[in-house]
Amino acid sequence: MEARSLLRFLVLFLSIALVLIFTWVHLPSTPPNPSELLDCTTNSPWCTSKNRFQPKKPNLLKKSPKLTRHHNHASDKPHHPLDPLTIQEINELRSILTSHALFKSSGYALHSIELEEPEKPLVLKWKKGDPLLPRKATVVARVDGKSHVLTVHLGTREVTVHETSSHSGYPTMTIEDMTTATLAPLANADFNRTIIQRGVDLTDLACLPISTGWYGESEETRRLIKVQCYSMKGTANFYMRPIEGLTVLVDLDTKQVVEISDKGKNIPIPKSANTDYRYSAQELHQIINLFNPISIEQPKGPSFTIEDEHLVKWANWEFHLKPDARAGVIVSRAKVRDPDTGELRNVMYKGFTSELFVPYMDPTDAWYFKTYMDAGEYGFGLQAMALDPLNDCPRNAYYMDGVFVAADGTPYVRSNMICVFEKYAGDIGWRHSESPITGMEIREARPKVTLVVRMAASVANYDYIVDWEFQTDGLIRIKVGLSGILMVKGTTYDNINQISNQENLYGTLLSENVIGVIHDHYITFYLDMDIDGSDNSFVNVNIKKQQTSPGESPRKSYLKAIRNVAKTEKDAQIKLKLYDPSEFHVINPSKKTRVGNPVGYKVVPGGTAASMLDLDDPPQKRGAFTNNQIWVTPYNQTEQWAGGLFVYQSQGEDTLATWSERDRPIENKDIVLWYTLGFHHIPCQEDFPIMPTVSSSFDLKPVNFFESNPILRIPPNLEKDLPVCEPADSV
């Protein structure tokens, strides 16, 4: 009997050890062990980025040595009012907080520590060389089961505690929350017994923390999470081997199992064959070489510079760039140089990913709650992985690290989180060839070279690639790519011939016993446009069909642009309509071109999938910011997160939709534009076992901003200016 008990203990011990290893390796963005981080000094490996890409030919980058340096963040100092908090500042904040009365309790966790940006007018007035504006931090903490928002003044050490009780919901989960939640079921004998009964060895178990959403009063008093598990046996792609129907409800604060539901006992665990996507797991004879290696070479080095770690200068653009734990990437103070005056002109004060809403379309017991808010629940930046040089980003890319904070306040470095690079894909900036009938031999073309800022977040199974692409003609393209692995459902079926016409699979049979569930992706962007100044207006330029009068023309109809200036927020709540088209302009009514047009930018929509969920469906109440594709609100520093400040288990009463219903004046005001990229995803077999990237984008494009084509005078490419690369072998 004692031997049997000892054996059970050893099995349980090994299981917990393996899950700990799993959560360290597989859970997104797990921070280092806090004990290794207590002294983030020059001698600490966690303070230093050690994996910057070193090119084979360093001389190619001789004019940009910053691209290849090893960066020790322990000595970082802020140079700009919008620079993120440094390691030194975070350590100082930690010292201030631990001496505050609120944190004398041992039961606290810091869910976020971010720079509290100075008031916008102060930032706009600040010039390089001016004294740095006072540095403050916004801290979101949980203390003894209650949520708190604090402002900490680094200069005076003053701490201000703000009122937070007016809205439902909880702060973004910490990585520690997610890790401990996946371990909690292993301490429950009923769970372990269920796993063994389902034919899975505890040593092969992989579990994921799944946000619960909100579905009623029973969920209001506790911070809850659901845990579902998979078999890792035979593959790294455990997502394709779900233990279907088994869901564990866990209290995030007590780490206790609240409920176990197992409604999939008759559903087999899908086989591991052909699920592993790693290059090392492929048979040598299966490798497919479809093209020769390709790389863009720059003998004179890249054309961009990054000053003081965060100020990007390229071609005619200048902007501030920083990582963010919730948003991922923040682009601020974007300015473009006018080719006629040489003046740097304001375009956008601040832009970032505000929220991601991902509802799955399966109402059954183990799936109905899968309606993720990836930024507000998990932290979009926290889930950003180190980018892979030459594959995620090309040669000559610059890599920027993120400095984030563990739940105890210890700073750690997320290396190579963002890359910046120049892109040339053979695209054309502008061209014209004259017809031979004119007798003029004219053939003019200019290459299109752009600057890309990229990050990739792996939110468990799904990978999001977010690009901010700057063009020399003044256009900004914001693109989102979707890749990674589907969240799949186990089934008894291995062929569609077994399925009756009446049965709803809620998705597509992708492989034997595997269903890819239908789902949507909505990515909402915050865009504080400042077109030649902060006071702007939103104009809906509606394209209407006009009828000609009898005898007026051989034509019966034509199109007319009718401009409507939005007076209040409700005028700017836009649902895109294919057969009632419009252009959407942000203009500065007090700044005109030479011929009298107001200067502006327009939103060029893309990724126009719209949410079709019932407006009273609990997930849609929380995701009400997707009710329209475009919103415009007056600038308010407290209104930046489309799903609200506290998204986890929120009821949807503090969203962009709620703010906009106030119908505040927006004409000739400091306004914020919101745009939502949408995707409907009906999975197909090509998505198995890992998805080819699918992308969509929208543009911010100058409209009467310049007096004429701003890239008219750029030179063409000439053979003598380009590098000559010798082929390895002649054909």
C-alpha cells in the first residue's frame, strides 16, 4: 500500500514538474523567475538584449552601428516625454509602492506599470533640449481581492489612489495568473482521475488558461478562469489533440477548482500524426524548396536612424516608437516633411491597437465562453514573442526590446519584440509611359520603398503580425496578419460522409476527429489624428447617384460627392455599406491649400467583416466597439481602451460604444478616430496543422494635404547605384 501511495506521489510530482516546464516554455511571454530579477543591474542577463541579429557582412551596416549592438537596459534613461519607463524607474517605483500603506499586505499583485503620459498640450510644446517633463506612472494593482489604479510621481514619490468602483471587470491577467491557473487542476484528485480515465498520461498533459467572458450574476463576485487541456504525446502541436468537453472552472484569486465539467467522454483524442509543424520534425525527403534564397542588400546601410532609442527618422517621416504591454506597439508624434516648404507637419499624435475581439461561433458547453479580448484580458504586448531574424524580419532590420513588469514589480526584458526595416517588393511609386501615337518617347517610373514597424504576438495558439508601414507619399498602411494554429474541437467523426445534414458541426472537419470552429477576429485601432494641429473635423464624403435631366446629356446618370461635416459623435458612427459608399476624411478646417481645399487625411477601409452577433448577446455587449467600423470621439486621455480599462469579466458598460452615446461635439475639436479591421474565418483543410498567413489592412492617406504629388521629384533607380551580387553557381 505504501509503495502504491509513493508511486502516486511520484507521478503527481513529475506531472506538476512537467506542467511547470510546459507553462514556462509554451505560455505566452512568461517572465523570468523573479528571484533572478531582483537586481536588474549590468551583470544581470535579464537586463540585456543578447540576441540582436549579427549580419554576415558587418560592413554593410557600418553607417548604422546601432543596428547590431548588444543593448544593456540597466543604464537606459528617458530622453522624450513619451519614452517608456526604464528599468531604473521601475525599480524606483517598486520601492515607492512597497513603502506605501496599501501594499503592506502580502496579498498584492501588480497587473501593469506603465508611463502615465504627460498632458497632450505639454508634449506638443516640448522640444528636444527642453527639460524632461515630470515622470509619472500609472499602476494597476490587486490588493486583497480588490482592484486599484494609482498614479505615482517619480520625482516627488507622491502616490495618488483613484476611484475604480464605478465599473465591472478586472485588470488584465498577469503571466503569473495564467501560469498558476493551469497548475490548479493538478491539485484536484477528481481532475487527475478524469484525465487518466480519458486515456491521457499526466506527464503528457498541456493546459491553457481561457478567459470566461461574462454571462450573469453568478460570475460577478469572483475572478474566474476556465482551463482546458490537451495531450502533448507525439507532437509539439498539442492544440490539435484536445481532450474535448473537459473544462475546469478555477478561482483566480484562491487558485481553487470551483467546478469540473466533462461532457466529451465518448470523443476520442485526435491522433498526433502529421500535426507537427516544426522544420526539425519534417522528414528530409518531404522538404520542398520552391525558390532560391532572396535578400535585399543595402551597401550604404539602411536609410533610417533611431535616435535616443525611440525616435525614428526615415526619408520624409519622423515618429516616436515604443513597446507597450497592453497595446503591443505605440506610434506617436508622426510627422511628414512637406517637399515644398521643408516643414515637418503633424499627421497623428498617437496610434495603437486598442483591443482585439475574437468570438467563436459554437454555443455548446465547452465553447460558448470563448470570446476573447486579447489586449484587455491577456495583454497584447505581453504575448509578443522575440522576432526571428531573416524570417520574421529581413536583413538590416533594427530590433527594439520591451521592458515589462512581473506581478511583484520586477522588470524584465522582452528581447527583439519590435523590428524596423525598409521594404522593397518591386512595387511602383508612380509611373507613366506615353502612347506612341503622341510621338513622345516617355517612360517614367519610380520605385516604392517603404518603412515597416512590425511586431508579432502569439496569444496561445493564434499569431498576430501587426505592421505599421510608412510610405514616402505620406500614406500610412496598418496591416494585420493572422497565422499560428487553429483552436480546434474534437469529434467522433473522421469523414464528412458520417455526418447527417441536420447536424451542426459549428465548423469544418479538417482531419480525422478534428473540427476547426468558425470564428471572427476584430482588431480595433485608436488613431488620434492631428492634421496640421489638434483641432480637426470628420467629413463623410458620400458618393450619390445623380440623374441627368431630359435632354441634358446622352448620359442618364453620374456620381456626385456630397460632403457632410459631423457635428457630434453620432454623426460619425459609421457602418460601411458597399452600395452606399463614402470617403471618410479627417480635415483641418482652418488650414487650406493654395486653391482653397482644407488639408486632410482619409481612411481607406479594408478588412471590412462586421460582427453579426445579436446586440444583446453578452459577448457583443462587451465587444460593442465592433458595432460600427468607424467611430469618432473627442480626445479624452482616459478613453483609450475600446473595451474599457478593466475588460476581464466586464459587462460592457465602459466601452467605446458607451462613450460615443454621449454624443459630444466633435466639429473642429481635438478628435480621435477609431477603425476596426474585421475577419470572418471559416476554417479549411489548408489551415491544418498550421495556418498560412492571411492579411488585411487599411490606409491613412493624404487628401489635399500636399499641394501636389509629394514624390514627384524622387529619382529613379539606376543600375550603377545598385549592388551587384555574384551568383553562387551559374545556371
